[in-house]
Amino acid sequence: MQLQHEKFLNTVRGKAMVGHATPEELMKVFGHIDALENLLDEADEDDAFGSEGWRHAAGLD
């Protein structure tokens, strides 16, 4: 799991809108999302998003 640059994410977003994103590109985007979730989970240890965590604060629980 690795964070991706905004330019890459925007390129894949555009390609996906017209059906041209490759499975490898899409997997990199999912890896980016996983990496972001890990960073948010680490911040939960400091109650950065309240006592119930970022998923609760975002309405995802």
C-alpha cells in the first residue's frame, strides 16, 4: 500500500470515466485508499477524530 500523487489519481479518474483505466491503475488507487485508511487509523490512537474514531466522524460506522 502506497500513497499516490494527485496527478496520477486525477489521470486514473479521467481514464476511469471513459472506461480506459487499467486494472493495475485501479489497484494502485485502492492501495492509495488503504494507505489513507491506515494513516487515519493511526491518528485514532490520539483521539484526533473524537473518542469514537474517524469512521464514526465520517458516518461510516
